[in-house]
Amino acid sequence: MNLKEFLKPQNDTLSKSDQKIYDVVLKYPIHIQLLTIQKIASDSGTSVASVQRYCKKLGYTGFKEFKFQLKEFLSQQQSPNGNKSDYLRRYLKVVNSFEQIDKQIIIDFANDLLTSRLNYLLGLYYSALPAKQLSMGSRDLNRPSLYTNDYITASHWNGLMNKDDTFVFFSISSNEENFKKYLSESLNKLDKTYLITFNSDTVLKQYFNHIIVLPGKSFVYNSSIDPQSLVSLFVEMVIEYATQDRGSN
């Protein structure tokens, strides 16, 4: 049995809501272990009740049992030989590819952070840690910044941001449906808006003047922990350039 078969009921058909949930789980199977049922409902554009019905249609008592069985299935699908060494090899390959990021992109980003009146930094779920890390780094460089990991708090920034500010949104896949609802209109008055993502095809690119696509998309989409560590690596690169620039002035 492959993953597609595992995620479909044997004696029933998928409803439209089921199909949306199926698509989300199929795209991020390993990530599901760290996501809440509310997050899956949000990402699939359905409801918590729909996710529960989908799990029961597969033969489970609910979402909790479904997550456990999915984890067991994925574990059994892994090759029994050399998993750890292969994983480390692939991880290091992605890390090394960060050297290929255009240095001018990093320099321009660091310069905007240093010259802004105020830096606004938003990161959700896996991206919360890198956003907080950049906020702390900005403050160490005596650049005021605001950080949050939720849309409700970020929505209060709408009346505060002006053209002299920099707004940065960290998002692994950049498929956040709520972004338009809470923040998209406010970004129109800003020149320095950045989206940091692994997804070059993101639907959110229309709202940002600068898109920084990090390498390693295929690796990240099959990892439950490392997305934030890789983005944190990029943040460290930005902070290093900003520190060098500040030191030369």
C-alpha cells in the first residue's frame, strides 16, 4: 500500500471536503504529526468537524488515532538501512546550497532592516522561531522591531506601519489563506516588504515587493523539524552581513 491508498477509504468515496483534507495531508505527511486539527482544517479550507469525519471515514476513532497510524505507516515505509546517514547527507547538501544564495539579495535585505524606522516580523508555526531570531538580532543592532507568531496580533499593525518600515513574513510553504484577510491591504503603502519562503510558486507573491526563495524545497517538505533550522541559518547569514555593515560605519 502506498501513501495515496492509505489516505483513501476502501469502501467509500471522498467528498469535496475530504478531498481538500486529503490534498493537505498528502502534501505534508510528516508535518501532520506536529499540526493541530485546527491548523489542518484551516489549511484545507474546511472545518474541524470535516477533519474528524474524514478520519472516521478512514476507519479511525478520530484525528488522534489517525495521526498515530499515519506515523506508523510512514515509519514502515522508510528504508531499514542507512536512514540516519542518508538523512544527514541530504541535510548537509541543503545547508551547503545556501552558499549559492545571491549575496546581493542578503546585503539588500540586511540594509533595509538597518535603515528602517521599524521592522515588523511575522512567522507562523515552523517559521515562528526564525522570525523571533531576526527580531532579537535586529534589537542587538539597535534597530527597533516588533515580532509576532499570530495574525491577530499582526492585524493590529495595520494602522502603525508606514513607508519607512520593513515588513518581513516567514512562511515555509506560503499558502496562508488568512494573510489576505489580515494584512494584504496594509502592505500596499510599504516599499520594503519581504516574503521568506521555500515555495517559488506561492500565491502570496503578489503582496510582496521582494521574494526570497530558499533552497531545499523537496527536503523541507519531507521533514518535520528542519524547516525552521534552515530558515534560521538564513537569518544568521543576514544578521552577519548586517553586523559587518554596522561595524564599517
